[in-house]
Amino acid sequence: MFTGQCMCGQVRYEVHGPLRDVIACHCEQCRRVSSHYVAATAAHSKDLTITRDRGLAWYEETRSIRRGFCRLCGSTLFFDHGPDHPTGIAAGSLDDAGDLRLAVHIWTEEAGSYYDLPADAPHRTSAEWRAGGLWDPLSWTDGSPGGAAGAGRRA
């Protein structure tokens, strides 16, 4: 089991299942929501339980994504891409990330001009990421590859 929370503790969650490798997204939207780039893992929706939601609020960015955050302390927490996809979870909100690893930096052409892209994982532009089916190789903490982790690998 994995647990996590916002900075003030008014939103807490548990994951009773595997987590996906961490993706660092450098797109403009992620940079704006986090004031840098977003590092996110994911859980299958059936495995994610919100145990305290006193501050949980959602911002519907587009028809295909909404972002969960704490309206009290401002912590970025969740990335919901709809029922067919796992729920993205801000990696920094986990109490203990266990053996999670950063697998890839994506949307690198939109990276902020004030920083250099880290060399700790492969880099993919948005076009490379969309065209390559690159979600599939991502691993889950139970050892399954992305393709075997079930429907909805994009979170």
C-alpha cells in the first residue's frame, strides 16, 4: 500500500495496488500548474481511495483532463484523464515512493527556458511521445509492464 497527502494534510489518499513509473512532463500546462515541471506516477482508479477530502478541489482543464489539488494549501495532487485511464498522482505527494523511478522526460520542447533538462532519464518531444506508443514500456511496482497493467495506460 502507498499513502500520500497534500502539504496541509486535509487531502489524504491510499493506493492499494501498483504504481506506474514516474514521468516528468515539461508541457506548458504542467509547468503552469506546478511552477516547474510535473513528476507524476499513476494508479489504477479502482486502487485509489481518497481517505480525507476536506480540501480536495478539481480544475477541469480540458474535456479530457482535470487536475485535483488542495484548495487550502495549493498542493498539486491528481491528474484525471477519464475512466479509461489510470489516475495520475503527483510523485512528491507520496509519503514514501518506495522503489519508483523516473522513467522519461516528456514534452521536452516546451521545457522552461530557465532550466536545463535533467539527464536522469530519456527525453521525448510531444510528437515522439504521442507517435511512439511510449506508455507501454513503463513499469508498475508489481513488475508488470505498461501494456500488461490493464486498460488505460495513459496517465
